Amino acid sequence: MKNVVVVGSQWGDEGKGKIVDWLSSEADVVVRFQGGHNAGHTLVIDKKVFKLRLLPSGIVRKGKISILGNGVVIDPWALLNEIEEIKKLGVDVTPENFMISESASLILPFHQEMDEIREDAAGTGKIGTTRRGIGPCYEDKVGRRSIRVMDLRSESNLDNRLENVLLHHNAIRKGLNKKIYEKDSLKKELLKIAPDILKFAQPVWLKLDQFNNDRKKILFEGAQGILLDVDHGTYPYVTSSNTVPAMAATGSGTGPDKINYVLGITKAYTTRVGSGPFPTELDDEIGESLGRRGKEFGTVTARKRRCGWFDGILVRQTIKISGINGIALTKLDVLDELDEIKICVGYELNGKKIDYLPAATEDQFNIKPIYKIFPGWKTKTKGIRNLKDLPDKALRYIHALEDFVGARISSISTSPEREDTILVEDPFNI
């Protein structure tokens, strides 16, 4: 039995949804452990498209248990809407195959409003949030005033908790000349949906302990990417949670000794959504071409993604930070038409060469990439399912990535379809 954590090794949008869905055929349990409905996964199964935001990717497979851990922040209305949407596509969501940690914090309407107020006031200093209330909810969690799933069980407790959190938020709203938030109407709305949420609520840490004792295979599904980690990413242009694989233990109530393999999903080039530094960004026709061929638009926000060459320095750094054991390389086919392909193998900052991403934001904006150039293969790789069928020049590029970042490539994805995956090593059976 092995438990596997799947994380994005770049700025998110690496194609985790397909890989998690592909791996979940072997898993018994799929757990999300951080983030909220700001991070989407698109799954293409038998030409049917599933766009998930909060629900773990395992939900589309029969016989699997899907879990939202305590590290996830949950918009209860968004979750219930997503459940209804996926039911219409023929997917069952019941307390038997879906569980929510009773300790998870809830995103409430005033969180989303605060997100919007701050972004609008930031002007050119915008972080580029999805305006879904993720950050303000995590702030309340750390400030020990959030409403948690378990609080929906008692009207009197909910009343007290709302009084506490609104004392904080209304003081800020008043200072910003915004209308104060009324408690009673919100409490009424929460109590109305409470039964629909509470039927999924469980002590998830205890259930996971049972699953481990029963030798179940558990797949931990990360959201966003490591470069958006609040501690290790391009701060402050990051998300509000830890996206590193160590969070899988904290965000689910599982001991780190139960994590056996860390798989880093890695795009064959680089993309980023929203603001922030991006050393290898391409503001030219090649960048536009990568965006068109890769269909680089956000699942949740539909925002256009910025595109650039593969940044080996960044991926090597995230591998070291995260303890990634193997890489699932995605979207190789997007590079098929290029005459030449570049890998960033170093930076120049103030006339000096460096081999890591500096922590200072100003330096991150000012570094210049140093590239190694590879010839393009100029032939179709889309749909290839066997390593020996890849063009020699594509294999050379793949091996160069592998050697530079210092982690073995365990699989290669050659299209959005689940079956179009070249398996080099199986994370569950190593």
C-alpha cells in the first residue's frame, strides 16, 4: 500500500485534474487538503467534460471516496451548486462517497465582498485574486474567528460565532465606508442549508486513520502550484494557503509518515494566471501560440494565462522544497510545431549569474533568464501512448528536463484525454 500526494510544481494549471483522475483508478480515497473553489480541474472522460472547483477529482469515478479536508475553505453555496451540476452529468454524490471535514472553515458572503473591495482598492498593486473570498476566509481561520462546518450544528453557537466574526469585519467595513453586514439574515441562510452540508460532515482525521489501517490507497490532491505557496511562492503574488505536499498531512489530519510518494505535475512549458513575476514569459507570437494550442484559460475564472518557456530553475527549486519524487510531464504536444524550444537554466541579476529564485519581489521582477536551446521535433506527439514512439528530439528535450531538475519523469501526457498518457513508473506501485 502506498499513499500519493499530487501537487503542481509551477504556478498551477499544470494539468493536475487529468493526472489525479488517471491515478484515482488505482486509489480508494481521494482527498483535497487546501485551497477553495478558486482552483479548478478540467477532466475529459469519454469526451465528456467535467469542470470541478471544490469536489475532488475522484468524485467522477464509481466506488471511490472523495474528501474535503480541514485545510480546505468551503463556500457552502458554491459546493451545493457544484454537487447539483455534477449530478446532472450522471455522477452520484452521497454521504457514502463524499465527506467534508467538520473542522473546515466556511467562506461566507462578506469574505467575497472583502476580497473584491481590496482588489479594487489596490489599483496597479493588484495581487490578481479570483475574488472568491479565499484569502479573507483564511485570515479569519488564523485569527480564530472563522465559522466552521461543525458550527452549523447549533443555532446558539452559530449566533455567537457570527457575532464574533462580524465584530471584526464590520469594523473594517465601517472604516472603508461600506455598509455593515447584518447577522440575522446570514444566520437564517446558513441554517437553511445546514442539513445539506452537515450530512457530509465527518471527523475526517479519524476516517483516514481507519482507511490507513484497512490498507486503502489514498491519493492527496493539491490545488494551485508550489510557486503560489504563501511561504515558498512568489510572495505576495501567491494564494493564502500552503500548497506544498507537507500540507497534505496538516490539511487532512494524517501523519506525514503516511505519505509515501510525492508526484509533481509539471507542464512542458510555463504558465501563470494573474499578476506577479514571470522570468520566462513570452510577450510575442510564440507565447500567443502556446496559449492557443494549450487552450490556456482558467477553468474557474476563464482568465487568459500568461505563457513562457520552461523554467528549470523554478522547477528544480520547488522539487527541493517539496520533496517531489517524480514528475508527471504534461502538454508535451503543445510544443509540436515549434522550430526551437528553450529551457531556462540560470538567471542574471545585476550582472551576476544565480541559480535560484531570489526571495525579494523586486529581484524576482528584475532577473533575466539564461536559456539552453533545443531543436523542435516538428511532428505530432498528440495521442502517443508509448515512450518509444516519441520523436528523438522530443525525447532529448524530456531527458534534458529530467536531468536538470533532478527528478525522474514518471509519466508523460500527450493530450487532455485520460488514456493518452505514457507511464514510466506507477507512483502507487514502486
